[in-house]
Amino acid sequence: MNDLLFATAFAKELEAEAPATIKCLERIPAELSKWKPHPKSMELGYLALLVAEIPLWITHIIKDSEIDFATFAHQQATTPEELVAHFKSNVAGAKEALLGVKDGTLDEIFYLKANGETLFSSPKHEQVESTINHLVHHRGQLTVYMRLNDIAVPSIYGPSADDKNFAGQ
């Protein structure tokens, strides 16, 4: 598949995942931001922020060819409204980056770094695909945290125990 078809397909997939992700993020109360289900688990607030920021990774993968843990700036979104706005902005940026690729762009190498030291590298198309899977994985983790805190879990791919509708309806 050429880069243009690949990027267009993933822009559509990201757009398809956005409504259910927004339904989750808009339900995360700021007062539970420090809650975590286990000492080794991440805090709910950090997990929600991670979900909101993952689309930003796509923009960095395509436009910057690297992410460095030492310099990656996290937004300070804490309220549900801030999380949703941050997520929407990151989705828009990712879609713009995806729809702007030229053939050959996604064969270029992406570098994951820490303090300038390369931890991992691979073709950009592999990382775009992995990033969308990463988003879905952490959104699923977020729904578990929601359930453990009696926060209604929305319909995502089908009805949930709390929402008998199908996503998007």
C-alpha cells in the first residue's frame, strides 16, 4: 500500500475511534486524578492525559521523525473539558499530518529517544499503526479504571453494561 492510501486509511481509523474516546475522557473527574487501582499502576489523571495525547505522537512521528522523552512536553489538562479539548486538538493535528504525507514519507525512520539517546527506531508507517493500537489499548485500560470508580462506561464498539446503545448512535 502506498503512503497516501495508508495515511488516509489511518486518518479515517483515528476519526472513527475519536467519538468513543471523547465519551470516556469527558467522564473523568479531576478529583480522581491521583487514584490508581494498584501501587504499580499509573494514576487515573495520567492515564486520561496519556489517552488524550497519543494522537499527538502521530504528528511527531510524521513531522519531526522523533520523540524524546526528555523534551516531550505534556499538557496540564486536568478537567474533563480540558482533556477533551486537548484530545480533539491532537486528533486534528494527527489527521492533518497524515493527510499531508507524500509517497516515501512513511518509509523514513522514526526515532524514540531519551535525553538524545536512541532507544528504538523503525519506519514511520509501523509507528503510526502501533500508535493507533496504543490509543485503543490505553482507552480500554481507562474503561477499567472507570468501572472500578463507578463511572459509567460508554458504548465503544457495542453496548456496555451502562450504555445499551452502539457507539455513534
